[in-house]
Amino acid sequence: MGKGDKRTKRGKIWRGTYGKTRLKPNKMKKKEEQKQAETSETS
């Protein structure tokens, strides 16, 4: 588990790829917005 591991975040950064463990910046933003919407609904 390190730079050579395809599944770890560090490995994704080293390879320059994205996936479930390292989301693309625009997808991360959408996920954060969705999370904020969920928390505001419950309170």
C-alpha cells in the first residue's frame, strides 16, 4: 500500500488518475453540496 497501489489515494495521485478513492474536483464539490443540503434539511 503506497504509491504503486492503484486503490489508494496516494497511488491515484502518483498515477494521475481518478476513481472512487480520489474523486475529481467537480464531483467532490457536488458531493459536498449534497451533504450540506442533507444536513440543512434535518435541522
